[in-house]
Amino acid sequence: MTSGERHTGGAPAVRGVGVVGRSLGSREARLTGAGLLTAWQDRNRSATLPHAAHEIRQAGNLDNFRRVTAGSTGAAEAEPYRGRYPFLDTDVYKTLEGLVYELARDAGEAGDARACEDFYEESVALIEAAQAPDGYLGTYFQGPDAQKAPWEDLSWGHELYNLGHLTQAAVAAARQLGDERLLRVARRFADLAVERYGEDGEPLYCGHPEVEMALVELYRETGEERYLRQAELFVERRGSGRLRHTIFPASYFQDAEPLRELTSVTGHAVRMVYLAAGATDVALERGDTALLDHLEALWDDMVATKLYLTGGLGARHSDEAVGDRYELPSERAYAETCAAIGTIQWGWRLFLATGRADVLDVVERVLYNAFAVGTSLDGRAFFYDNPLQRRPDHEQRSGAEQGGEPLRRAWFGCPCCPPNIVRFVSQLQDHLATVSADAVTIGLYAPARLRTGLLDLTVETAYPWDGRVTVTVDAVASAPRDDARAPESAPAPALVLRVPAWARGASLRVNDEPAAPATQTGPTGAPGSGWLRLSRAWAPGDRVVLDLPTRVRAVRSHPYLDATRGSLALLRGPLVYCVEQQDAGAPVDDLVLTPADLGEVRVETEAETFGTPVSVLRAALAAVPPVDGHGYGDGEGRGELYPEVLPDPEPAEPAAPPARVPVRFVPYFLWGNRQPGAMRVWLRHLR
């Protein structure tokens, strides 16, 4: 396709319609200005995407498609499969999914994404050529040297997982570019899966959920009921124990009990949230309120007992798993970047289905912390796992890689996270707002232009650094869409704004006058905390200003959370803060943060350290080495590991006040962009 034939955006990544209406797509929502999300999207387009395309070429992912084509045509002897894992095709698919958004944004221009257009065309041609006559596509299982036959190992083969990511890329290409080449490939592969595992086929499913989300979206794109039914079958069959469980137990695959009977999220974290997101799609399309209620309960339990302060999910390295309730070690947090993306995907779908503001509060926390930390400032290096603490003598590399960079890495042997970042950042505008017949709901705040057909809006804000959000009405529809009544009798369109739970004391003004909105009502007008709903006769030029106080606040953890008991952490707005060793006047392990210190914390804007304006926190904190008042110590300033507690200790002589040292807290998502060193989110408040 030539650039002149390209569309300029289209439907959102998730086209479901829920109680809040539907998400705005890239043709209707565009990030603008100098906002943080805009900067991430610019970086993604100019740096991360070209970097991913280069690394994929270097790693041989495209060669894997090429070798299948060579083997099928009887050409020279095919090269061996490049890479260790059977799901490496998805690195191509995820990168393509992000790329098509950027090509659409740059349509007709010599923009950054145009440099990757040859990658798009080459990849699409290779994918088309590699597909088997029956529709099968999986380069690990194709070719004369394949180690296993297709469909031989559903537990670890990832073939349906591959189909899922192919389908999502294909749907994106059709929606954003009007290019249906990949869609034809994906439909042939999906039809094969339906034939093999449908109503009359084998009652099996993939070891790694993902295809469920994709099949629902394929149904939304094509209207073909069989794809929705297949997604539903995969959701309902999981937990029947029909997978062959090797290496890890059934719970790793969410296969120990049916999803409807799970009492808490479990097993491999990414698998879990992908499954839940797909199940939420199914529940929304089927109107299955029982399933949706159960998914809400699973979400609430996860947030209450298994989610890190940063929104990260996954406490265990050994099986990349969620862990038990309250099992949240800081230095051993796995919190994979892909799990953060999956949690956002699930949360956005739950929001569409339920209209719950508190779900978006969590989505926002994940976005600005557990997800954002995965990418370096320059967009060319990545964290696979995301701990909340780094010990001074820590040496393990991200993603359990051997040698090389001690912090973020340019690529991984299992590089699932970087391409996932590419596709999700390209879709950020799809997660800002929704529109229904009578309301526009803004769920996440960023400078943006929103063209809804009901109210056309411009959003201006420095969020999350500043809590002021200004919404200007640019145009008003004569009557709400799908409303047959005359314009004068139709209800006034509503503007619905989310008020995060942390924003106590939020205020609202309309045209410089204090407003009295229908407070604490959901996007549908029904009662629901966390929303402000404004209904009025809007006119172009109307200006709404929402002020969300972004005060510095300290939090402690639940008493059952042993790893951070007796510690405090600082947040401001949706941002979690941390201390890196280079920003502390004493070892970070010696720092003590008390509630009394909170009043002395200063917020400052700095641009020097990270090359862009950033809000940092400054304070003078006590530095207390670990030798207690009874003299326990090992003579080297470390303190005994397990000192005895005396029943009636001798009264200690009054100690001199501990020395105070300057400390700078930086946003957690920015840690690790300088030299390696100790880092802490949680500081002890007990001496």
C-alpha cells in the first residue's frame, strides 16, 4: 500500500460497548501538547519502535518466517529455527500492532514511523508466504527440521497464543490502515482453530491464555459469531485439567479449577490477567452478569491482597507467579512488565463493563509505575521484572539474563516485554475516554483532542505532575446521537470526570464559576463514587477546570504484609516515589521516614537529572545504622542478625538525636536510568 492509500486511524483496540459506552479510537482521540503520555508516545515512535524492529531482525525472527517459505518451495536448505522459544513469532506481531498505529498517525507525512514501513511490508509478505495451506502458522512447528508437530504440545507450544497476537495485529492493521492482508491470514488460522477446537472438536485450550481477547475482537471486527463462541469455549474449558501439566503444576496454567470457581488470582501472572481480560470481553458480549460479578470479585481480591504498591503483579521469580495473599517481597518482586500491561488491559475492560472509577484508579497506578518503569528514558532499554528494592550488593540481571547490563537491557532471549510496550504505548489514546448516547467520560487525564460527535473537547493538563485539568468545549452536537427526539427536547449531553480516591478536596469550576455537579454519580447517572457528572446546555468555548490536589502522602502496608511491615512509602498523585543511593546522604537502608517528616517534604521541579522537567521530593531524614540502643552489634556497624530481646532491659541513656541527611525522592518509573546502586520504595519508620 502507498502512503496515499492509508487511512488515518480508526476504531480502538477494544471495541466493546459497556455501561460507559465505547472507547474513543485513534481517529477520535489524539494525545497532544507536552504531556507525559504524549512524550512516551513520541519516544515510542522515534526510538522504541525502530529499536524493536532492528532487534527482531538481528535475533532472526523474520528469518524464521523466511526459512518456512524456503522449505515449502524446495529452495536451498532452510536455516534452523532462530531462538529458544516457540512464541517468538509474536514479537513480530506485537511490533506490527504498534507500528500500524504509528503509520496511520504519520499517513502522508515523512514521519518517524515511515522509516519502519519497509519492516511492515517485509513482515506482512513473509507472514502471508509462511502460512500453510490449511491455515496453520507457527514457524517453530513448521519446516522440515521442526522439533515437534503442530498442535502436539498445547501446554507449552503457544500456538493459540501466537494466533492471538497475530489476530490483534491483523485487526489493528485493518482498523488503522484499512489493510486486510493480515486479517485474511488471521481468519484462516482462526478458522482452523475453530474447526479443531470448536463445538465438535477436541475440548482443549492453550497453555498460555491470550487468544480469548483476540477472538472476541475478531468477532467485533467481522461479526462472525463462531469466533466469539470459540473464545467462550476456551474460557469455560480452562480448569478442566485437560492440559498436560509439565514443569509446573496445574495452577500455573490456571487449570486446577474452573475460572468461575477461582477465589483469587493465581499461577503465572501474565497468563492470569490475559485470561481475565478475555473472560471480561466474553462476559460483556454475552451479557453474562454472573461471570462479570465473579471477575469483579477476583479483581477486588487482587487489589486488596496481591498487588504491589506500584501496581505490579507477580511475587515469584521461579514460575513468574502471583503468589499467596500478602506475599509481596520488595527486593524479589517479579512484577513483569507484561503483567502490568495485562492488568491494564483487564482493568480497562472491567471499566467498560462496570463504569467503576476505582478500577481506573488502579489502572492509572499501574500505568505510571509498574508499566512505565519498564522502559528507559531513551526508549531503547527495558526491565523485564520490576522490583521495589535493590540491595547494595545486588547482581542479578533483569529477566535472569547472564552478564551484560546490570539494569535495563536492550533485548532479551525471551523478549516478550519490549514489543508489548511498543503496541501498548501506541494505543494510549484508546484508553483516555468513552462516549455513549448522552455522555462523554474522561477516565485518564492527558493533554488530548477528543472528537466524539457528542462533545468535541480539548484537554489541557500537566498531569500527573500537576492536578489541574482544563477541558474546553470545541463543538456540540445538535442532539445526542441515536436520539430520535427533537434537539430542544433531547437531554443535554453530560461531561463525566473521574476523581481519583487520593484527590481529597477536589474542586470544579465552569467558566470560572464554582460548579455544583451531580457529585459522586457514575457515567450513566446512577450512583457511583469517584465521578463528577456535569449536564448542561454546552456551548463552544465553555471551559471546565477540575483541580485534583496532588499532595504528598505517606502509606503503610497491611499488617499481614510481612515484607514491608514497619515501613512507609511516599506517593504524590498517582506516582510512587523511591530513593536511589546517589540521592541520599547516607545508605538508603539506614534512612528512617516517620509521619512527622511528611510536613517537611518539599516538592521541586527539576530538569537537569533526567533531561526533562520532573517533580521530585526533598526532605531531611534521620539516618540510623542498625545497632540498637542496647548495644547489639557485630563490631562492623551492621548489627546482629537476630539480637535477643530482653524482658526488662536496663533503661537506656538518652541518645543524641540521630543525624539528618538530605534525601531526594524520584518517581519510581525513572529509577535505574543512572549508575547502578541501592534503591528503596519502602523506608523503615521504626528505628
